[in-house]
Amino acid sequence: DMANHSSDQPNCKLTLIDPEKDDAWFALEATRPITAGKELVISYGSGVDSSVELFMDYGFVPSTNRIDSIMLEKGGDDAIKSLDGWTTTLEEDKTMFEMSKDDPVLQKILRFRIRLKESYKK
């Protein structure tokens, strides 16, 4: 990992230095003043990616993502209409997440399901 993600408050961007060369370098470039000791964060993707897209493209699910609830409100042909078809409840997923500390893959899956289900509650 290079930097952590923030959809809402990135304070840096990833800049490619000398992209014409095969051995180009990357740098984190501040996009606003950053106080000493503050975490450097970038926005992975376009900045308007859903948790599904971030999971598929980068392998993580952010703890919060305002885009999820916006996409659910917008709907569309591919939108899940309700949580009725799920075999577990949000509470059961949270319990399984707490019990799966030794399985990072299962934690990613559960984190995604929890985020999705929480988006429906809003």
C-alpha cells in the first residue's frame, strides 16, 4: 500500500514523475496544507467510486462511502431493490465480522456486505 483512502477528505494526490521513462517514480503531492502528524490520504479511483468498485478494483471496502447511498437512491436496472433476499441480517454479519479476526479475506467480504446493508438503512 502507498497511502490510505479517503473519498471525502483526501489531502494528497499521486503524481507520476517523469512518465516518459520506464523507471518513472511516484510521489505524494499535497493538495492543501497538512499539519504535522496528520495522515496523508488519497482518493483511489475517480473519487466517485462505489464500495463495489473500490472492492473490485483495489481490494478494499472503505469504512464510509457517501457514494453508496447516492447510488442506491438513484436505483437502476442493476440496483438491489431490498435486503429481503439476503440469508443473513446486518447484525449477524457484524457478529461474524468480529469473530473472523484471523481471516482477512472473510473480513473484506463481510465489511463489504455490512457497508452495503448499512447503506439501505439510510
